[in-house]
Amino acid sequence: PIIPWANTNNEVRKRVKMVVGSKNKFKPNGSLSFYFCYMDNLNTFDGTNFDATNVLYLSNAFSYSGIKKCIMKNWNTNKVISVFSMFSLSNKLTELDMTGCTFNSLTSASFMFNNASSISSIDLSDWNTTLTDIIYMFDGTSSLTELKLGNNITINTYILYNTYIDKIYYFLIVFLFFSISPIITFGGKLLFLFNFSL
């Protein structure tokens, strides 16, 4: 689709304050990479009506932006293979809704929330994927206190490396890290309480 800030300098991007999708009007094909990056004044992204069926890449989609609220509820993310640096340095982000996003084909999530320093809670409980390329996924998320993972996600590397998280909700515990101080629940019941310091 043609967007008004495509192939323009950052001054045009800085004037965008809100992005709202009209039903059946926006169906990107292949990539949303860099679509909304460098939008310093972007307050809200409401992608409720976006059709993401054919999207493969969300890399850097909102990186270096001023986004505060991002709604991607019920996106069809079955074909998405990369969310690399998707919210990297989006340090005003406080609200993220990925309800219904499964990311079945995802291979790369490295740096996804790198230095997204304002968000306190992230819910990835609907993800249905095996993550292997996830280095620094939550690096610099200094306000993050709650991370929710569902029973269909498998983690193979350092997803929580260099984070400040202190609550982790696992419905299926894959493994534990000794560089964090988590309260871990299984089906809502407290299992372990660690006091290892960062």
C-alpha cells in the first residue's frame, strides 16, 4: 500500500501522531519493517483492522519512535518470521496488546524490546512458537516487572539476559535463570521464590 511517509525524510515521519487502520483498507504484503520507525510524536498505533495475513517481517517496525500505545490485537501473524528490534529504543511505550497473536513461524526476536524502558508488563501468552534467536530481547527494559508466557512457547536461549524483571509467569516452565529474581507461578500457584540479585 502507498503510505504518505514512504520514501520520505524523517521530518515527515515526525508529524505523525496517530495511526489507525480502516477496515479492509490496509493489507501489507511481505513487510512492515521500518514502517513506523523514527515517528517521534507517534502516540497511538491502532492496528485493529489491519490485515497482517501476508506479513513476513516486522523488524524495526516501531524502533526509535515515540509510540506509547500499540494495539495489534488478533493479528494473523502465522507467516511472520522476524520481529527483530521491533520496539527497540521505543522508550515511551507503556501499553502493548498482542492478544491473539501466535507467531507460529517466528525465528528471530532478538532486540525486540531493546531499551523499551517504560513498559512494565508484557503479555506473550498467546505465542505458539519455539524461540532460538532471542539475544537481548528484553535488554534495557528497566521498568519491566511482569512477563507472561503461555504453554505453547519454547525458549532455547537467553531471553531474560540483562533484564530487571522480577515476576515471570510460566504456565509451562522451560528452564530457570540464575541472574534474575523471579516469582514463578504455574497455573496461578506459587512454585518458587528466588532472591538472587542482578
